[in-house]
Amino acid sequence: MASSLTTTDELSPRGGHDGISVARWFALYAVMLAAAGGWLWILQIDQTTVSFDSWAGFKSSLREVPQAVKLLTFGIYISLCCTFLPLPANWLVAMVATRTVAVGTGLWDTVLLVGLVGAAASTVANLNDYHLFTWMLRIRHVAKVRHARIYKIAARWFDKSPFFLVVVFNILPIPVDVVRMLAATHRYPRAAFAGANFAGRLIRYGTIAYLIYYFELSVETAMLIMLALAAAMLIAKALPRLWAPQKEPEAS
């Protein structure tokens, strides 16, 4: 049976003939960021501002910040967190789900708001990755990866259930971006890619928000847990490179 995805030989992009306008996507992203930033600025006029005089004052002032300001700030930050700008995201997800800062008035609306806004913003960030990987694959030297044996094995694995794999990799805090790379390299349709990303991040962020709010974790505890998780992921990502055998210089 023929695969539902395009074969690797058909995907060798030359010039801009892969049918994707990277410039158009990032122009749209810039407009979205500008609109969200402008709305955030308008909402903060004559509104409660965050105090940075002390940690206690900072937490106390966050309670009074309007819900829309919290959600916009949250969404803008999460939309920036991608492979090429690896900002930690889960700490902020946890923070806006604490009862001190909560973007909702109770458990379920907090879970829903954190999940929906976080998933939408993260999907935008992952589409940034998709388009940047697409741009990189237009470079002949980079595009040669499609002819590597390990890529062909990974592509066959991805082709079996791409939507499910993208969902799962967006739920689990795995320090590897292989599925996002495969989706771009294998030219997985962007609409399906976005849908799978949204579903996976909705589950991940909704679960984090539920646990943080339900167990009444403090801002400090929630942030420390998520920052520790981010540090563990970075270490896990770096260790294979550190342990990789170094090639000895050839004798002249």
C-alpha cells in the first residue's frame, strides 16, 4: 500500500518549490505578536502594575493583575518557546495555575484557560520550528539528510502513525525534537501538524494546571518543580554529546 505521505525523493526542495512560504508565515507571526503586544499595552493603561520591589510584593501584585493581561503575557511568552529559542515554558504554565496567580476563579476554568491558551501559543511556536526546519532543508547540504540511512529508518517509523506520534511527543517532556524535525523533513501537512501539537499540549498543560491547582502548590514550589524538570531535560539532552567518543586526530 502506498504511503499517505510524500516520499523522500519527491521532497528534495530546490529554491522555493516545496509550496511553503516561510517569509509569509513569519510575517503573519510578527503581526500576531504586534497585535498581542499592542492589546497588552492598552489593557495595562490605568491598570494595576506588577511590583518588583520585593518577592512578596511581586506575588501580591500579581493577584490584582487583570485576567486578560495574565493570559496575553502567558500566550506571548509561550509562543516564543521553540527549538531555535529554547526558553523554558513549563515554569510559567505552573505559575499561572497556582492559586496565587491563577488565571481562573476555580479549578476547572483555570485548567481550561491554561490548557487552551498554552496549547494555542505552543502550537504557534512549534509551527515556527516547522517553518525554520523547512527553510534549512532548502540548503542543498542540509537536504542531504534525507538520503542518510538513519533518516530513512526514522521516516518509515514516523510514517506509520504521524498524528499520534506528534501528539505523544507534545504530551511527554522528552528532550528531543526529532518528531518536529521529521514532520518538516517528511513534509507532513501543516494543518495536521498544528492539530496534533494543539491536542498534545492541551493535555500536557491542562494536566500541569490541574495538579498545581488541585494540590494548592505555592508559586515557589510550582516554579522550582518545573525549573528542576527543565534542568533535568537539558542535562539529559547534553549527556549523550558529552559521552560521545571523541575522534582522535589523524597522524600526519
